[in-house]
Amino acid sequence: MSTVDIEIPKTLYDEATRSGIDIEELILTTIIKTLRLDPETTMKTRLELTMKYLDEGRELVDRDPVQASEKLYKAAEEVIKALA
């Protein structure tokens, strides 16, 4: 999966985080809605994220179990969204 880094002002990021907003999910959902992506493309996008989080979680299992569980939880969230 290829990714693109974007810059968000730290103040905005901090406010969103403090409010419990997942910036990555907000951006992804907004892009999907704005582009009016079809369900198949949306599913493929969500499955790509699932694989990314799954791979990251696996890599972290032995070094940082807490971070690994967060990544694996995100993978589970994304696969459910892909199926929805």
C-alpha cells in the first residue's frame, strides 16, 4: 500500500485529538464522501488499511503489546467498515 503524508497544523490536530476525533478516519471518510466513491472502491480502500494495521500490529507484538493491540483493533474496525 502506498501512502501520502499530509501536514495538519498541530493546534488543529491537538484540538481534534482532545475532542476524541480520529483525524485519519475523518480525512478518509471526507474524501470518500466528497469523491462519491462507489462501494467497491471504498471496500478496497478499507481493506488496504486493514492490511496496513494488521502488518503493523504483527510487527509490534513482541516489542510493544499495547501498541500492537491498538493496531490490531484498528484492523478489526477497518474490516468491519469494509464489509458494511
